[in-house]
Amino acid sequence: MVELIIAEKPKAAQRIAESLAEGKVVKKGVHGVYYYEISRGKNDIIVACTVGHLFGLAEKEKKRGMSYPVFDVEWKPLYETTKTAAFSKKYYDMLKKLSKEATTFTVSCDYDIEGSTLGMNIIRFICKQKDARRMKFSTLTKPDIIQAYESVSQSLDWGQAHAGETRHELDFYWGINLTRALTSSIKKAGIFKILSIGRVQGPALQIIVQREKEIKSFVAKPFWQLQLDGEVKNGKLVALHEKDKFWDKKEADLAYAKVKGKNGTISEVKRNEFQQQPPYPFDLTTLQTEAYRCFGAPPKTTLEIAQELYTSGLISYPRTSSQQLPPTIGYGKIITALSQQQEYGAQCKKLLQKQGLRPNNGKKTDPAHPAIYPTGVKPKSIDKRSHKVYDLIARRFMATFADAATRETVTARIDVNKEIFVAAGTTTKHMGWHEFYGQYAKFKDEELPKITAGENVKVKELVMLAKETKPPARYNQASIIKELEKRNLGTKSTRAEIVDTLYKRNYVTGRALEATDLGIKIIETLGKYSPEIIDEELTRHFEGEMEEIQEDKKKGEDVLEEAKGVLVKILDGFKKKEKGIGDELITATKESETKENTVGRCPACGEGTLMIKRGKFGRFIACSRYPDCKATFKLPSNGFIKNTDKLCETCKHPVITVIRRAKKPQDVCINPDCPSKISPEARKLIKESENSACKKCGEGKMVLRRSVYGSFLGCDKFPKCRNIVKVNGNAGSSGTK
């Protein structure tokens, strides 16, 4: 009797094996794909893993060109359909081999819709079983894994699995058919370009475009404020006229004239003390928005880091909608464990002295997992970015158990010749949970000087402030995710990916989400010819249907049949208007590509425009007047290149922004010989080291190379030898040691 336990990731498999083993853990495998053999009681167990989804949906029979609609789909191994997933074949083959040795099968993938779908596909397509046992846990700690194994369900969680399968099929139907429809329309108008839109992507883009249009159509309205800078016995204060905004300049002038040169009196002082309750525990969306506020971390990056912290056993499962921490997780046990970490010791000891530990739970729940919390396991070696997210989660957890903070607002009314001015300040009287949340509790204290009613105020200055109303702010990557959640569009796991896709498609740009001309035109065109594609209500309807599948109230096949009917109607109407849609999209596409690839005026000839080009050896920048002007500039081989309106202060060449994964965006001058890129010390190093023997391979010589980041020394045996020596600042970051 051999039991095969299937984990979602290699690190999870290792933790499960080490937790369940009652003896030696034997690690086996080839080509970097490993599994573990253990014993527990009388059971022989193999713990193996996948690497995320091993299967994806594809057409049963590939149709020619861009023909649509397409509904005849099936699950196929990803390595057969996606080039970038070729590595997954090793895991597929390993699971297939191990499944032949097993008599019992247990799925221990993440307990959510995606993990359940993944596990179901492996069980039915690789293991050739109709059902399997299912482990459920929210942390990868030894006690939780043992508890999950001992209380294992004897059947898969079919509700989640069927809901996940239906979601994949719905998204595939929408994605492939609408992408083909858009691409076909623009092809008929004269160019071939892949344009995509998705079931949730469309409504999400429409929300951003609507905000962009509000900003562009916004007409600023002028208003005036009267500000008084005064002095009392114990200090200074600043007050605004009680009317706040004067929309009529004449009225503001009259009030100004009435108080000009006059002093005032404190007519009233009010003190309002209030309790500021602790924050709720983190659900995924709140963690993402808070990490963006505190660190500027994109939501997708935060999720990736949180997932890694989870598989390392440091936090609970992050893909949760819950803002509640149940007593069953063991509050005291976790806080005691956290107290062993020096940076949390003092705060944890204070919490453990409380009569009873009770978190300030929020209203949002999740049937699968509690809110995000630290397990108490001490991080051994995590990078700086990961530690920031871990620290945020740990301090948020502690703060939820702390006392309310006490704050006081003092409001003073100042009478200046019968015109009333108001000064206010808020201070923290008792820190409460602020102490536990630390640097993340950013509340500004503005204390008024000690004042009493009847006290004289000497007016030092009276200022009339001329201002204008401001347009609504653009969404940022965190606020759009919050908005999508509010409108019930997408899922907690997919929203960050949807936003990332909008960037990749060049539908939005910038840190604050600005809809591009292409993004705006797509929404305008679809709204005019086929509004159902971007209909929020339709998307929400199917989200509700999938929840009913999960609760076993509806069948997936019924939902899919309904979706096919809706899509056929949409696509029939689309085909009739294909030419008109294409004509409107082609102009926006060309304009968008030109704008995206324009770097700036050519500094060599002064007449041409520098454009980003793509050639045999990758991207580069060249003058539009080629061959009359042969100015060219190298670009890094990886990363996203974004043009800017900036010129280098040193050499006056255009500046571009290089955006690379897991790194801050970097502004760089395109001129490799820019004096700012190479210091006197660097010149000396080049002189001493150029043409010297390569210390890595011993065969080549070190030669001077230039990139957009500056100069560096590299082995002349490249690409066989990739040795580089940085000579200044960030120069040489295009190579690897």
C-alpha cells in the first residue's frame, strides 16, 4: 500500500514530507525534479509536487486563422500547447510514473478554487482516478499539516473544483473569441495586430477609461479661502474662515476687507475625545492596498511575496477574503512564538499580559481560510522586500489584539469683527494599537497651543488663497483592485493579474493608471458597436453563477451553455460590424505604436526623431532619417522600455525609463558615453584592466563595452564566458557574473 500525496509547489512538498515523516525523509528525483519517500505508522507515503497548473484549455481541432466562435475545447498538458511551459513536462512525467506505484491518492494543493482545479486535473488525467482524498490547511506548519492529514476528507472538494473548471472555460471562451474578433476586425482594416479583451479585463478597462474621461472633461472651478495666521499667549495658530470655500470673489473680498487690520478673540473652544479602534486583520485585498501605501509595492508583487512567505511556513494562506481570525489558530501560541523575535518581543509581552486576547475582526469572511496571520515561525533568510511584507503582516496581526487608540480633536472658533475663523488640531492621547503597528500607523498630530475662550488673538497675517477645484484622482494599482472587489469583478487571486495584463497590452500606463489612446479607443469602439463585451452586469452575473456552482446549487455545464448563447449573440452582431470596428481601431493602434516607440529629437542631426526599433539582435534606438542619419543607441536586452519627456542634464540626450522585474524603475540617459556615467576612478580602472586576462575563464581578454547603463569591462569570449566587471555606479547591469 503506497499513498501518493500531491503538493502544489516543490517547497510545499518538502514541508509536508518533513512534517508527516516519523522516520527518515528520503529525497529522490532527477533533473531538478524531486519527490520524498517517508513512512507514517504503517503507511508508505510518496510526497510529490506539481509547479502550478500542468493542464490548460485548448481547441480540440485548431481552426485556421482568426475564425470564431470557438467552443469545442479540452484540457491538454501545458507543455504541448505553451512553449514557455516546456519545463512542466518533467513534473508531468514524474507524477505519471509515481501514480503507477500508488494505491491511494491525496491532493494537498492550495485549498482554493485554483488549487482544487489543479488537483482534480492531475487526479483524473495523470493518475487516472475518479476521486481522491483531500487535505485542507491554512499554514504549512508541522501541527497544521499533521492535523490536515489526520482529518483528511475522503473525497475531492468538487464544488470548488467544478467552479474552477467552469471559470477556466468561461475565460477561455471570452478570451479566444473576443481576441479573434478584434484581431480579425483590424486585419480587415489593413494591418495584423493581436488585440485582446477578456471577460473581466473589458469592464476593468472601462472603469479606468471612464475615470480618464472624467479627468479630461473636468473644468476647474475657482474658489477662494481666507487664512488667518494668529498668535496667542502660548503660541501660534493657523485658521480658515468658517465658510471654507468662497465661490464668489466679491463675497471673499468683503470678508477680507472687514477683518483686515483687526485682531480677534477666541469665542469658543471644543474638545472631542474619541476612540480609534484597531484595524481589521488582513484579507488579500487589504494587504495589497496597504503594501502599496507603505512600500509602493505593486499588488501582483505583494501576492507573489506573500505566496512565498506561505510556502516557507511563515504566514497563513494569503489568497483569502476573510478579515476574521478564529480562536482555533491559537492566539496565545502565535504571540508567544512571535515574542522570540527581538523586534516584536516587547509588544508581544504586553499583549500576553492582557486578560483576554480578542482580535478586532472585520465583517468579511471566507469559507476556506481565515484572515492572513504570521505563524510565529522565525524567518531565517529572506530578502529585504519579503521582510517588509512579513513585518507588515506581523505588526498588523499584533495591532488587531491591542487596545483602541485615544485621540483628541480641539476646535477653536475665532471671532474677528464678527467673521468667524476656525482652527483645529488632533493629537494622540493614548497610542494603543499605534504602538504595535509601528511605522505603518501614520497619523499626523497637529497640536494647537493651550487656549481658552475669551483669549485675545493677535492677527499676524491675513491671506486670501486663490485655488481651483481638482479633477478626480486616477486609480493606482491598489485602488483599482479595491474598486474591482467592490464591484464584484474578478476574484481575489486574479485581480492583480488583470491589472498587469492591461499594462502589457498597452491599454494603461503610468504609476497612476492612465488609459492610453489605444485603451480609450477600444472601450469607445466596443461601447459603440458591441457594448455587451464590456458590460459589468454581465460579468457580475457569471461571477454569481460560479459561486452557486461552488455551493452545489448549479451545474457547470448549464452555466457554460448559457454563456455560449450570450457569446454567439454578441459575436454575430460583431461580425456584421467588423469593418467599421476595424477602421476605428486601426488609427488608434498606429498612433499608439508611434507614441510608444518615440524617444525624442535626434541629438546627432537635430532634425530626425529617435525611434525604438526591433532588429535581428533585439531592440535598439535609431534616427527616423536613416540612412541620411545613422545615429543608433543600444537598449538593454530585458525589461520594459518607456519613453519620457526628459533630457539628460549632462549631455542633453533623451532619457528613458527601464522597468525590470522585482526592481525599481530606473531613468537612464541613452548616451553610453555620457560623462555622468563614468567617473575619474572608473577611467583609471578601465586603463588598468582593459586587455587583461579574464579571471573567470582564463582564455579571453577583458574589453571595454558600453550599454545604456554606462561602460563596463566584459570578456571577449562572450557569450561563452559572461564575466563582467562594473566600473561605475550601475554600469554593467546588462551582464551577469
